[in-house]
Amino acid sequence: MADFKSTIDSAFSFQGDSILIGTAMLNKEAVVNTPVRLPLNMVSRHGLIAGATGTGKTKTIQHFAESLSEKGVSVLLMDIKGDLSGIARPGVSNPKIDERVAKIGGEWKPKQFPVELMSISGEKGLRLRATVSEFGPLLLSKILELNDNQQGAVTVIFKFCDDHQMPLLDIKDFREVLRFITNEGKENIKEYGTVSTATAGVIMRKLLELEQQGGDIFFGEKSFDVNDLLRKDSNGQGFINIIRLCDIQDKPKLFSTFMLCLLAEIYKSFPEMGDKAAPKIAIFIDEAHLIFNDASKALMDQLEQVIRLIRSKGVGIYFCTQVPSDIPESVLSQLGSKFQHAMRAFTANDRKDIKLVAQNYPETEFYKTDSLITEMGIGEAMISVLNEKGIPAPLVHTLLSPPVTRMDILTTQEQDEIVNNSSIARSYNEEIDRNSAYEMLKNKIQPDSAPPVKTVEKPSKKVGEDGGLDISKRIAEVSKNPVVKQVARELTRGLMGMLFGKR
């Protein structure tokens, strides 16, 4: 026992700031006051939280988020099951908590943390949106799973809109431009290349599929500024931003679309910090298999690339799932911290998974890993983290610290209170549908009683002869608006293409 305790104390005695995970265990008993910690500067090395249903993964996420917020680090939680919102309210003590804290050491004080509720669908909270222009042609094509020829058509649309200062804000903008350039506007795009009716039809169907999963709600304005994720309260605590995703489990395309957009925008916006700096934000993705199960190879390649690059921006990403094999090996290999809760061996495949998982952890003289995985209790985990120098610390069976916030959901009234008291939700929840590509193209057409519209040869010529509006003049008028000029600049930059065009 003395040898074990000295080994753990030495391995987890860090000079810099760290987060308390729990206390070490040996022979299934807690070794009192033998703390297991995670160095704060290693949080951005990403991680995995895995284990069977009911083993305590959610409470691990909750305690982790609390600890980071207390250190001034912002947190973003993907709340698929809806059971993480209790962080906004203080917890209530009970004998089990008291017993656990006595073994771990220290004291347990109920506390609440600054919380922002968010949504990409119909859940309560600040609405997260992004414009089509922010995606750029490359990322949008990957989301729609288009081939090279179809991607070329998307590029034509973006280039056409860029040159004519027509903002692409939502899906109806994109659809209207696609319809225009394959019908009465064919002559307008000859200098860019033609788009066949068949190609347009495929893209239209892909757009419809994305819309049916909620893309029509997600794409639009006001576009979310990722720097708002980094807010702190008056006490210097990082905000815990909870994205409520209870209603999108059957919409994996919307989820993966949102995740790619968010991560790419964070990568683009945040300054370079280096691998060893204290983190700016930690992102926890619960039920992570929803991202990977239906992701195309193109999307997988982009996710892998973002995860590899984004840690130098001070961003740590933590995937939470039941079985580590839910996460592709190319992603697993980039995860520095692993919290392995118990797994259950009900079938031959389960036993095979357990054996493979055990092989992924460092060898240890203190544990028989493959059997320990099935024998751990609720709120226990095998922990493998990196020390301050990025070297793996010894594998340790850990009794995990309990959350100090409510281990239950918020009531509807409490949710409303948080949203109503938010300093930024009102701004993002205002619905905006300003003049963009859809309106600019629709307005050039005569009312139903007017003569038929004639095909134009160039953008500068009139679309309708009898009172028809000159599209070039309309574009010129709208483009004087400074807001439209800003969107045009976004189109030119291709924010997402800058990242996803790299190889």
C-alpha cells in the first residue's frame, strides 16, 4: 500500500494549476487523501469519457465542467439527454456524498455556476445560427455529400453571388440562386461555367434532406459569435454554455453540420496559443457516436483535421460515449486523457470490446485492467492522463469527486429564468430576414399580372422590358448598405474554406 500511495502521490504532484478528479483506489478500496489530478495545461490535449449506461459518465462531465469554470475556463456542453442543466443550481448534500468526500479529502460545499442555455432547434435557450456564406462552398458541399461535379456547381453559385454582391444567408437564398442559374439566368453564368439540370436536381434534393433535419432553422441570422462562449461572470468564473439537444437524436446530419461549423469557426477566430498554454474553453460532446455513425468519409477527414489543429488554440474536446470503439481510431489516437467507467460483458462482442479497451491502457503492476473494467462501481473510473510535461501518468483506479451542483434537471420555470436573465440571448433570438439573394432575385420579377419575363443576356441588362427591374441597379442599391458589404466580404473570404481547403 505504501509503495502504491507514494507512486500515485509522486505521479500526480504537479507544480502548476490542476483539477482534482478524485482519490486513488487499490483492491477496490479508496486510498484516503491520495489525490488524482489533471494538469490544467493538459486540458487542451482532448479526452474520452466512456462507460456503460448508469456508471456515472454524466456526473463526471458535470464535476469536470464545474472545476474548469472555477478556474476561469469556459465550457461548452452538448446536452443530448437533457440532464446537465442542473449545473445552474446548487446541489443538495446526502450521506453518500458525505461518505465519498470523506474518502477523497477536502470539503463539499453546494454551489451554482454561471450558465447560458443554447439551442440549434426548438429547445429553450439562445439560438445558435450560421449563415450559408460562412460555410463557404467547400464545407457546404461536404455537408451535402456532393461529388466533385456537384461541388463545382456550388462553387459557381458562391462565385456568382460574390461577384454580384448577393448575400447567401439561409437555405432559401441558396435554393433561389440555384433555380435562377438553371432557368432564366443561364446566360448570366456562362463566364463561370454551366450547371446542368440534373446536377441542380441532386443539390436540391440534398438541400431538402438537410432542411428536414432542421437546417432551415440553423442557417440564417443572427450568426453566432464564438467569442461569446468565452465570457466570465463577475467572480471570474467561466460560463458553462449548455446546448440543449434533446430533440435532435434522430437528426445526425444537423448535429454534424453544427459541430463542423462551430469547430471551424472557433479555429478561425481564436488566436494561436501553443500546446502547453492554459485552455480557453473545453467542449464536451455527449453521445459522441451521433457525430460519427452517419458521417461520410469527407466529414470524418475534416473532423480529424480540426481535432488535430484546434488544441493549439487553447481548445480541449472531450468525447463521451458508451464504448470507445464508437470513436474512430484516427480520433482516439489524439486524445490525451481517458476516463474509463465500467463496461458490462453481456455478450461475446462485449467481452471482445473489453479486451480491446484494456489493451489501450498503460500496463500497471497494481491492476488487472481487463477484469477491473467490469468490476468498477458507479462513480469510479480508470484514469489515464498526461502530466505537466505531456508524459502519460500511471493508470489509476479512481473514486471520482461528486458534483457540487444539482444532479438533476432544471424545471421549465428555471430554464425560462436563465434565458430571460441572459445578457446576450435577446440579441440572438431576434428573427432577422433581411434583403439577401432570395429577395434580390424575386424582386426582379414582375407581378403575376405583368407580361412574361424575358431571359437576360448579362447581369447589367434589364430582366423585364415592361417596367421590369434592372437587377444590376437593384444590386447596386442594396450593396450600398454597409451590412451587405460585410456579408460580401464574408463570401469572398470563404471562412470555412480557408480551413477545410488545407491538406
